[in-house]
Amino acid sequence: MFRIFIILSCTVSVLSFSSVTLAADSILQKTVLNKPATITLKKPPEILAKWYKPANKRQVWLHTMFRLRREILAMNDYSAKSQQAGLEKWSQKFIKDYQSIAEMVPQWEEFLYLDKLTELENAVKSKQYSSISTILKKISKSCMHCHDDYQTVATLMFRSPDFNNKIISEGFSGEKISYDDIMVQLSDSVNRINIAIKDGYYSDANELIEPLEQQLEHLSTSCGDCHQEDEVPVKRIMDASNELLPELAEQLELKEQRKSGGKLGEFAVKVCAKCHSIHRLSSDLKFVFDQ
């Protein structure tokens, strides 16, 4: 797991099995908010995991939500055009998918406006086109009961990558190393180069570039587990590394302290931070919710 470094120095504490509270620290409260600030995030029913990967072969819940959004849009458009065939087709799809929510997560049946489905059906059959949009708006309000409380947490739990049990093989040696350990190695390498630059040990800094390249290469071999169909993000990161580290070595050869430090900083932004900005915070929070 990545260690937890929450934005704005928030501290994270588990209150119960059903919720997590993110509380701003006292300094933030006094200088920015001027009052205690607490955000409570509710943990969704455990059965929801059954409808996401890896527990399920397909992202059933996710695609049901996508279909519902599409079906509502189609019904609104066809009712506005008074196109009965299209309205009937998409309303039948919508009713089936909306009812499936209660079948998948029975605990959320109480939040559904199932009685409105009959109202929708009758309006479609009797060609009351002007009332369709109003009925759909009422039904859509039921979605927010769960979205407000659970959408963010469900995204973290079921749609964020899990690095906790990730193991990486180190090149020819075949040594197995955890994600935590490879991250520590990378951080130490970058900081050792930084220290050597600041203290004027340019040849020492230059010798550290090759181990850094190898560590990053080992890390990149694991990215394909998720980036199976789209290798562009990984390629972009590695291309930046392959461009910047030789440029850093060149500045070290010239003993250019300021330019060397600037090139190392550029590497940290374009290589390290690019992945961290997408994966790190979500991974840290996912670890909290998985406890």
C-alpha cells in the first residue's frame, strides 16, 4: 500500500465498519475554516462488491448505471419528439434496469421509487409525452439517495487499482519486491541524487542515475496489468524518463548545480507526480476503506 498523505494535512480515522471520517487538523480549522470541519463517508453494503470486478467477471453494477443514464436520455429525447416506438423501447429497458437495483442490493430497495414506474408505464402507453420528463425527474431523485452517500466511496473501493498485494520482479535477478519497497527505493534514489547535487558530488549523483532507471523499469513492468488495452500512459511516463535522465547526466557532467537540480525537479514532476496525481490518493483512501 502507499502510505497515507492526505491533501490539506487531513487525518483519517475509522469510526466504524460503515463510515470513515476525514477531519481537518486544528491549524486548518483555525486559519482557513474557522470552525471544526468533518466529512463523513458511508461504506456501502458489502453485497455491492459482488457486482464489480474482481468478484464478478463483468462490471455489472457500473454498466447498469451507464444504461440507466442512457435510457433516461433516450426517453426524454423521444418524448420531446413524440416518437412512440423509441419511447416504448427505451422505457422497457429502463424499467428492467431500475428494478434490478433492488435485486442486486436489497438494502437499497427502500430508496427506489418503484411506484413511479407504473406511472411512467401508463404515461408511455397513453402517449402523455409532456409528462414523461417530469416523471423521470422524480425517479432520478431516488438515485441521489445512494449517489450522495456512496458514489465516491464505491468508486474508491471498486474502481481504484489495488497496489497492496502487488509484487514486482527485479530484472535478471528475479527477486520479488513489494510495491511499497520499490516506491521507497525510487524515493531514496531521487533524494540521494538531490543531496549529491546540493553538496557538489556530481560524479556520485551521476552514478545513481542507472539504478534509478532500473528501478523505474522494474516498476513499469507491472503497469500492464491494468493498462492492457491502453499503453499510452505508461509509454508517456517512460518516454519522459528516457529523455530527462540523459539530460540530467549531461548537466552533472558539466557540474551545473542549478541546471542539474532543475532537471531532477522536472523528472520528479513529469515522471513521479504524473502517476501519483492519478493513483496515490485514491490508493491511500482505498486502503482505509478496505480495513
